[in-house]
Amino acid sequence: MLRCCRICGVLSMSNNLKYQKGKWYHVQEDGSLKPVDYDKEVEEYYKKWRDNYGN
């Protein structure tokens, strides 16, 4: 499944996402749903980007 972040344009593949009732969720191993924390994920992506491409 493709996922795009509106803030930074991140596009990634993930098989553990589900869109339900207007929101994205991570599907846990037990099948439960955990809401996506966009701020946290954007911050983690930025840190990885900065480590790889520097600044």
C-alpha cells in the first residue's frame, strides 16, 4: 500500500496500514489498530534523511 505524507511528501510502501473511518491505522500483529502518529513518523523520517544526506 502506498502512503503519502502531505507535509513532506514522503512516499513509502507498507503492508501494515489500514484506512478506516477517514483515518490511517497501523495493523498490529494481533489484528488491533493503532492510530498513525504523523508528527512522530515525519520526525523519524527527517532524522533518517538527515543522517543519510547530511545537513
